[in-house]
Amino acid sequence: MPWPKEVPVKRYPSDLTDEEWQLLEPIFQEIEPYTTGRPREKDLREIVNAIFYLNKTGCQWRYLPKDFPSYKLVSYYYQKWVDNNTWEKINTILHRKLRKEMGRTENPSAGIIDSQTVKGTPESAKESGFDGGKLIKGRKRHIVVDTIGYPMVVVVHAANIFDGKAARQVLTALFSIVNTVKKIWADGAYKGKKFAEWAKEKFDCVIEVVKKNAAKGFHVLPRRWVVERTFAWINRYRRLSKDYERKPTSSSSHVYVASIRLMLRRIFKERAKEATQEPALLTAIAT
């Protein structure tokens, strides 16, 4: 049963363009085919636009603009997609498409792991903790990115859980999605012979700790700067400025939503770059 085909006018910077929706709609259909039941009355594109708007602006559900579908309906779809891992699946599919657009293999062979501690709110108080290193009470976003900086997996947990301990859960989640990673760069929080041996034995993956520069002042650390840049990217999405979610899975899904928005833009940026290079290449060949 086809979804409504009405195409809304782009109103907000977070809205999907026609080209982006043409790429994203088949992915939704593949992951969650809509074949039975009453026809959907609201345009799915508008529901997704509302989620992108909330993720970018940080507004509450009730404060979604009235030209979007009812916030109750949008929230229903968002929570449904959280529970059935739709956001994670879309992120994985787009990640492979982006790597292909950039001339890389679809599945990466290396990654960088790190965590970010964010302040909690009354809504996220149920599963939170105190990070003694950062002196922040809240949750940690634990991610593994590829060498171009886009998240492959996101796990959110209480901030009082040490990175080296939580890393086993993160790597288990990573290798359930992609099993081609053979090397992961990390900071000193992940050092330890037992963890490195566990990763090598279980996943045939080498953990390499990138040590800090002994010289004074700021220094860009090899490989680790990539994941730090990723955290800077997602910090520009205001829903992620703190942890406003009751469920850690909802927190990780909002990171996936931000990642999906970033990758959609990058995919079409790469396509536009390729389109401008082709005429120049043809001219060069002709001359």
C-alpha cells in the first residue's frame, strides 16, 4: 500500500529536500514496509521533518510548530522507531552509501572510540551517574566512528561507568552491525591488557591507544581528533546539548538522527562535487 505522495514546501532549514527524501523513503519502506491496515493519513515525510526539527532546535514535543502533524503522532512514530532500532538501521544503510559515494569500501576496516559526558535533566535521572573525571552528573554517549568521522554505533549509559568497562558493550554492539573492523584507536581510558586481549580474541580487532603529547600546550592527536570533531558536529544539534530523554535508547537514537541528517547532506555534497568535476574532466580529455 503506497504512502501519500504529497510533497510539502520546504519551510525550515532542517526539512528534507526532494532529493534527500527520494533517497530516504525507500529505506523506510525497506525497514518497515506498510502493506496492511488503514492507509496512513499523514505524510511520512512531514513526520520525519518534525523529528529533524526537534532534534536540531531542541524544542519540547508540545512546542513543535502547528504546521507539522500533531506532536502526539510524531512522538508515537519516534518512540516506535526507537524501540525497533529503525534509526540505527537507517544510520547503517546511509553510512554505507556515503562511504561508497566517497570512493571507499562500504564497510570500514578501522574506527575510533570515545565517550562524551553530558549533563542530565530530571527526565534522564533514572539511569544516570556522576562522572568523577569531568565532575558532571548525567550520562555518557559512547560512540565508534570510522576514519571520516561518521558514527557506526552509539551506546548511551550512566556517566559513572568507566570507559574501559563500558567499551565491551560498545564493541559488542559495533560488531553486531559491522564485522570488518580490524583496528580501533582509543585514548588512555581504554588501555589495559585484558581489554585488548578480549577484543583481539573475540573480534580479531586490535586496540591501539594514542598517547598524549608530552610537550606543553594544545596538540592535535593522531586519529583521536576525528572522533572529537564528531562530538563537535553533534553538539550543534540542540536536543543533544543535555540528556533530555527518559530512556538511554532514546538518547542514542537522537545521536543517530543527527548523524543521519549530517550524512544526507554529505552524500548530496559529494554528488554535487562529482557533477562539477565531470565536465572539467571531459574538457581535459577533449583537449
